[in-house]
Amino acid sequence: MALPVRVANDAEAGALAERAARVDDGVRDLVYVTVSTGVGAAVVVAGRIVHGSHGLAGEIGHMKVTDTGLCSCGGTGHVEGIASGTAIGLRAAREGLIVRGAGAPTARAVARAAEMGDPTARRILAEAGDALGRALAMTVLCVDPEVICLGGGVSGAGEAFWGSLRRAVDAGTLRPVAVERARRGADAALAGAVLLAADPTLIAD
């Protein structure tokens, strides 16, 4: 029996779940960002995912925000090469950050070290937050969302990351915008996939 198929990436599915989690708040326009191995995002306008002409809407991970940091795409200075969990761990290793009880540093280990006051860890996370915040500010100027929802493992990185991120967003936008940790946890993409299966029109053609 032939059945219809609809495809969405993890950021798009997560965005649908986040929008559903805020429907009682009247939210229709949001940007969902997942920061983990890489940096992915999706844009929701009037309750629907926007793909763009070539399916590249929301690719903020490849915004250039500095002149250093190698991205997975081969580019330099992209957000993903600075703020992703992979980039944070690699930078910590290059700078010789030693986390007790761990091998090669991970973003989670760097966050723990920052919470314990390690200045190197705090600086790495602050610079990652600043890079992502600048990209988010540019995104706000382009799509004017009601809220930015941040998910993925790095979203739990703590104040060194979040404080820097929010300052960069505030400095780069024309109006205040809420930047919040995503309400759905690790099951966001799965929940969004279920919503999309029930209503394929949630992704704009």
C-alpha cells in the first residue's frame, strides 16, 4: 500500500515541537536552534516551517561571524566552527584544558569546568556564546521571530555561554527578543516528526 512520505531534518522537526509547546502562548513565528555536534536551525512563520527556494532557510551554522575557526563545511569563521559542541571540545583540547576524570575534553566537560570557575573554560564558552548570539541577531533582523528557542546539548552550558549569547543578541537587534532554552528535551525531533506525520502542511512547499 502506497503511503505519503514527508521529510524533515532534526532542526525542522524540533521547531515544530517547540511551536506546539508554545501554541497556548499564541506563538506563531519562532526560530529553533539546535547546538550539539553541529549548529542547525529552522524558521517557523505563521506556524509553518519555511524551507526557502533551495531548502537552505535557517542554515545559521554557516553564517560567518569571525575570521577564525574551521567549519565542517571547510569554511572559516562560521558559527558551527566556534559554537558547536564539537568545536568547543576541539578548542579546549588545543588550549590544553584538562578536565579531571575525562579524556579529550567535550563541550559538557568544558561546561562543568566553567561552572567550577576555570577561566579557560569560561572564556571558550563565552566566545562560543558571543558567536552564536551574533548570528542569532542577524537572523532576528531577517525574520523577526517572537522567540528564539535553543536546544541541543550545548544549550545546557551555563551562564558563561548564555550571558555572552544574550548580550550579543541584545547588541545586534533593533528590539528585544526572547531567547529561551527549548521546552522540549531530547525527544523534540521525534515529537515534531509525529506532528508532521499528522499534518504535512506544517512544512511550507
